[in-house]
Amino acid sequence: MTDVYKRLASKLDDLPNGFPATETGVELKILEKIFSPADAETALLLKALPETAETVAERLGRSVSEMELTLDAMAEKGQIGCVTWGGQRFYLLMPFVVGIYEFQMYRIDRELACLCEQYWPTLHRTVGGFEPALARVVPVNAPIDNKSDIVVYEDVRMMFADAQSFTVHECICRKERKLTGHDCAQPLEVCLSFSSNVRSPGDFSLGGRDISRQEAMAILDDAERRGLVHSAFYNTQTGHFGLCNCCPCCCGLLRGIRELGSPYLLARSNYAARIDPATCSACGVCADERCPVDAIREDNGSYLVDDKRCIGCGVCASACPSGSITLVTRPESEQNRPPENLLAWLYQRAQSRGIDLKFD
């Protein structure tokens, strides 16, 4: 195996999200599966800040036409990021998660799925071991004690308010788990990306399909009926661009919390579920069918919520047949306020990991 993959792995690990090395070198096998040596060399030359093909070509001493062809091909394969602003494309080196891995949603096969499953314990301990958390729980449309205090990062529908375009993708986590032998009853096509910009016909969809606002809202409603957890990217106050609808058996974030105890994969919302013992019918739906983190237990003919485990998703409240569950605002001392935007997230994350934030 050429050392280009070791160099690329090291560069990815220098990003705030992290891409740690393992004794087995499985992370290098993953990169080898995703990148050809030539593509890996090109990725190493990109910055973590968006640049036009013209800027990259000038910096590398290559022709613009050659650079555009190379970068477009890599963006189409989900190896790098590509965004369109003002009708112009910008390219950048993306982290492995959230980024390169999710971009493999239409290329992933059983071999890559098995490699990723081997790597998750190591990766999740790094990604989920440092503040601020990668993603954030957003409560479903459930009974909440004081809706007047809700802010954008606590309300999916507020996040969607200014969006001009929506794309739905298959869930990479469910695809991967299915390829490794785990069947899940939840639908594949549930992950949403959205933007305040209108998508151009030539923008890369990475296997997704453009949908209307009405279709996006219908997907949200169906996910809530199914008891899926809304997880927004990134864990910031503004600038959200993606929303996953997660199940506990497949979602890498929820599995990391449940199986590995990685606290900073997914930030809980600033709410917690409360069950009214006077009206609780003790049907057990909340504990047995809905809670994704085992935060609800039976107690003397009623049910109780463990505040320390509850992530404030609200999927229990939305399905309670007796209407006994409400989301209540956590005390100020227990609330977490995310970074203002992605740049602030990157700086805080780099500081937490003890690395220099590099964009070269």
C-alpha cells in the first residue's frame, strides 16, 4: 500500500473532527477503497476552506480545464466537498465524518461497510470524545412546556424556514448495516439536506434527489410517526445544512452513545421528558418501543425518565396514547448552548482536541 494513504489519513486527523490511526491500519484500507492513489494525492493538495478550480489550478501550476475535470470527478465520487455560491463552484477537503463517509452513500459496498464497522469503535472514541458534539438532537413536534422560548436549533421547522432547496438521500448508516447483515424495518430514504440557495441543475446530488418543501415536511412527519430521532448537522446555533432521521439500531451517533459511551457524538436538546404518574396508563410504549437510549423504566405501576440518559428527542411524548409525557425545559445549569456557527465550532473543537486549526 502506497504511503499516500498514510499522509491523507494524517491530514484528515489534523482536522477538528479527527481520523485516528489504528493498530490494524483499517483506516488506511478505507481510504484505499474510496480513493485511487492519484485521487488521494489530489485530495492532499486541497485546503479545508472552499476554493475555486481557478484558484487551485493557479496554486498548483495546472490548467484550469484539467483542474475542473479532476475536481468535478472527485466531487461526483464524494471524495471532496463541492458547494455552489453565486453560480460558481468551490471545492474543499472534507473531514471523514461528517463528510467523506456520508458522501459514499451511493458507492458503498459490502467490503467498505465491513471496514467501516471495524473502524467505528476507534473513530467514535475520538469524534465522540471531545467537545463540542458533532451533531445535535432536535425535538420532534411533541408537547413542550414553553414553546415561546424555542430557538432555531431546537426546532426543525424553524431550520427549514429560509431553505430554498431540499434533497433527500438514503441513510448511509442503514445501508451499511444492511450490507453487514443487519436488517432494519425503517425506510432508507430519510436523510435531508437543505440550503438557502436554489440548487443549480449541474450541482452534485451524490445519489440524492431534489424534493419540494412539502415533500420534505412529509418525510419529517413520517419520521416522527415512526419514532426516529432528528439529528441536525452541525451542532451549531445557525447554518444547519443537514438533518438525519435516526434509529437506534443503525445510526452511528446513537450506537456510539449506547454501545461505546461516546458523549460528544450527539448533543442532547435542552429538554427532557416528564411523565405524569397521575395519567400514565403504564402501557410501556415509551420504554419498550420509542426511547432510543433506554432512558425510561417501569416503577411501581408507572414509568420514570432518567434525566441523565434522556436526550430530549421527544419521540416518547409524540406517541404516548394517554398524553402523559411532556418535554420540559432543563434547568439553566443543565442546558448546553452550541457554538454560534460552523467556524466557531471548528475553533472550539480544535482547542478541545489540542490541535492547531489549519486550513492549508
